[in-house]
Amino acid sequence: MKKHLLLAAMLLMSITAFSQAKKPTLMVIPSDVWCEANGYYLEVDNMGMKQHVPDYQRAIQTDMELAMAITTINDLMAERGFPLKDMGQTLKMINMQLSEQELMTSKQGNMVAETTIDRLSRYAKADILLYLGWNIQELGPKKTLSFSLEGIDAYTNKSIGAAHGVSSPSFSADVPTLLHEAVVANIDVFNNRLQSHFEDMFENGREVALEIRVFDNNAAGIDLETEYNGMELGEIIDAWMVQNTVAGRFTKLYSSETQIIYEQVRIPIYNNLGVAQDTESWARKLRKELSQSPLNIPVKLSTKGLGRVILYIGEK
């Protein structure tokens, strides 16, 4: 009898734990195609070339249909237990940080540009971005809505999965109603893909990127081939990477005396204290390791979105 009770208790605990499994945090934003089609873009000069970038601020402030569409998707995801970050509130938070410059520049003139979506991702700290787009087709007096919803890993910008669908023809339904109908029929398979991706991160680590650069003519007079107790600085960093990634998983894409690029770096979602960590908090541990005795190397840290950090060696 006791054995049966014990098995029942263990089964109940397993079911409870499964039902309380952590889900990825999501943020819904309008797709680039939707922004372009509806005139919500800015024209910027990218090294002499004109380029259109989404104007999320104007879109969310002036387009009521967009606001209602995002609310519709948010509600559907919340009903299925997914935590959400609100794009409108995140944009407000960004605007409050007016002192933060668009470009970070070192004393030697090195720059790290951060795009609009990089900044939006970094402030929201959502795991997955949901790019939403839709289009209305009129068939005589009736309207149908076709939508696309693509999940993008906020750290790697890699596609996780997409959902597409079309609503039934309607004489009077508004965009939120048509969108709700079209999405409901396709959302559960899509959500399973998002959850599977997140579970893979728990098991194998979150994928990020790290770049090491050396300031030209830095005051410390060092580069990545400078030796410390018989080991080159680049080798010391490699050893740290092995010890501070999940199963030592990373790809060393490029290496020279002035630069190292690590891609497909798998970092634990939580640190040793059980606290969630992003790329920046993880990389700060390397900066601390390099800046302390016996190395005493000045290091400057710059972020690019959520998933990429650059450490500048030789100056701050």
C-alpha cells in the first residue's frame, strides 16, 4: 500500500513539475514587411547606402490596428502560459534612457553600432521575438485576413518556426477578430516549436557570440599573443571558455593577434547561484578574470543586442 502511495505521489510531483515548466518570454513586434507596406520606416545612411529600417515608435503610437493586433496575439499567448514583454512599454523605457548614445566610442575611435532591434531586444530581454504581419483581402463585400507569425531567437536572430493562416470571409469583422480566428487554428503547433527550442536551451545552453578585440597602440602595450606565465593571452581566454560554457561548446571562428571571434557559444541559462544570466552578465565574468591579478588587463565591454558582446583589450 505504501509503495502504491509513494508511486502516486511521485507521479503527481512529475505532473506538477511538467505543468509548471518554465516557458520562454516572448515579445510581439511588427514584421519588417508590414512596416514597409504601411509606411512605418526610417531612411538611414548606412556607409553611403540608403536603407529602410522599421520605425516601431511611430507605428505603435499611431496605428490602432497594430496595437489591437499585438494585444490579440499577447492574449492568445498568455492564455497558453507564455510570459510576455510589451513592445510599447519597452519603447517608453528606451526613450527614458536619453543619455545613452547611439554609438559607443572608445578613446581610440573604435565604434560598436546598435540597431533599433538590437536595442529593443536588449531592453526587453525577451527570449523569442514574434514578428507579426497581416494583410486584408477584399472579396466583394467580404474581407479575409491572412497573417504570418515568425519566431526569432532574440539572441541569435535565427528563425525557430513560423505560422501562417487565413480567416474565413466576413462582412463586418474587424482586424483583431479576423486575426484571432486565423491564428487560433495554427498557434498550438507553432507554440510547441517555441517550447522545444527553449527546452533545448535548458539542456544544451543558450547560443550567444563573443568577440575579443585589441585596441590599436593601447596604453598597456599588449595583444592576444602577449604571454603570461608561459601562456599567450588568447590561450588563457580559450581555457576560460572551455570552463564556462555548457560542455565546452563553442566555435572559434577566427583568431589573430588582435582579434578572436567565438560563435555558437553555449552558455548556461542560469549561473551558479541559480540566477538567470544573459550574454552581458556571462561576459562580465571573463572581464573580471582578465582585469584582476595576476593579469591586470584593462578591458572594456560593449553589447550588441542580447546575444553578442565585444570585449576590448588594452583600455577602458
